[in-house]
Amino acid sequence: MTAKQSGPFRAGDKVQLTGPKARLHTIILEPGKVFHSHRGTIDHDALVGLPDGSVVSNSSGDEYLALRPLLNDFVMSMPRGAAIIYPKDAAQILALGDIFPGATVVEAGVGSGALSLWLLRGLGPEGRLMSFERREEFAEIARGNVTSFLGEEPANWSVTVGDLVESLPTVAEEGTVDRVVLDMLAPWECLEVCATALRSGGVLLCYIATVTQLSRVAEAIRATGLFTDPQSSETMVRGWHVEGLAVRPDHRMVAHTGFLLTARRLAPDTILPQLKRRASKTEFSDEDVELWTPGALGERAGSPKKLRKTVRVAAAGAAHAIAANSETDAEGDDVVSD
């Protein structure tokens, strides 16, 4: 079962309220509860039964637009243990990775579950997503967020806590994976095991934050001799203000978030033809390699207290979604029995 996306609002639904100053508030409808802001209150019961896209007034007379949040909205506001992959990059991952219904996909690491949601939507119920995460707290947050949005934990999704190099061979047989998506600090450490799991022609896609990481993983892929020459890009989206004749770029934009690097798995015993290249500096020294190490690149992590709180918030959202779906199933059974 997936999250209900149409029809009147019902108890358990997530609703996104947009206030007079375009500030967004996402709430879960519960009978008898009240949404509070510094501008007034709105009874949850007043929203139940209204069609998606309705306008309601709070106790002060301010109007709020009520809509079900899109997946794009949800991932930008859900509880986070780790930084999420932005929707602009997730869309490119689905495109460049050629994620298709029924595919078998490996994802590492799972982070807060944002990319997992996009991948699950692209794979459909016939596909399979195997996610890997080194940290148990992040895995719990991801499970909570995915369950919160979908109403239950998908049967075609597994989350394995552990190192990908050690765990992947125990979960996926050799040559059975269609796509591998790596979102980690040192993807070059996992290339051999990913190559073993991938089918011939399968896609390896790495999401990496810095130029030094990009350089190292590209050279590591070439050094394996197991993949096509890697292709790299970054995605920038610039919004525009359009109001009458006042048409201009927005003052703010989400520019660089990360690089996407893709390569295809070669057939066994295949030697890639050498490409003719312009002369450039392709050699590197031990000093250069030191700049590529995880210690030099750095890894930001939240405090244990913040992670524990995020786990609780994500779990609460999942519990609300499961309860709402259970009530809906029960109502459906009553209708059938009549």
C-alpha cells in the first residue's frame, strides 16, 4: 500500500499548510487536535473531509492553503539524521541511472531515506531496493521516514546495517544487480564488490560532494578496468520570479550540492578501447592522494542527542502512518461486508 494521494482529507493524512507569508507547516491530521502558530489556531477537524487544495481560515482570520505534500515537499521537511540528496539531484539520479520498474538496485548509504523514496517510486512494486547503511541511527531514521510517507515499510525494500564491502556479497548474488547508487565519503573503496554484483551493462552511479572526491573515484574506476570511462556532471536549478512584467531570477538558488558520476559495467574479460585525449595532467603524487583521504575530506555528523531526537520523530511519523492505514483498511472491510 502507498500513501493516499487523492480524495478528501482524512485522519492520519499529512497536510501542508501555506500561511500568509508563504511559510510552510506540515501537520498530521488527528481528531480533536489543534494546529498552533503565532498567528492563531486551526482545528484539525475543520480540515477533515475538505478536498485537496482547499483554503481555511485560522482563529485570527488569516487564510491558509491546505494541500497534501508532494514527495518533493516531504523529503525537504522530514526528520534528518544525515544530509539529504536534494530533489534536483534525485531526479538526475533516476534519469542518469536509468532506474526502471522491476529493476534490482543497491543503494549505499541510506542516510535519512530521501533517495530511497525516490528509488522506490521509480522501481515500482515489481522492483527491489537493497539499501546499506553503516550507522544504525541513520537506518532507523530512514525506515521511519519511508514508512511515514508510504504508510508501511515496503516489502520490496531491505535495509542492511553494516559495511557495503562486507555486507553486499551476503545479500546480492554475483551478476544480479541492475544499478548501484553510492552516496558515501569514499566510494572508491567499494568498486570491486559493486562490479561483482552488477550485471554486464549495469550502471554504477556515485553521488559525491567535492572535486577531490570526484577526481579520486574517477581515477579509481578507470584503474579497475571493469567499467566504461566515467562521465561526470552537476545539476543546478535556478528559480524565477514571474509577476506581471517583473520577471527576473530569484535572489537565492540551490547551486552546487554534489557531483554525479556514472559508468557502465563491462562484460567479463573485456578490455575497454583507449580513448584519444588531449594532453593534460593525469599523474598524481602521494601528496595528492593524502588530500583524497576521508580524514582530509572530513565528515560532518550530528550530536548523539540530536540523532536520538530525530529517530523518535521519524518513528512517530511512521507510527501515525501505519495507524492511519490500518483504520482505512478496517473501513474498507466494513464497506465490503455490508
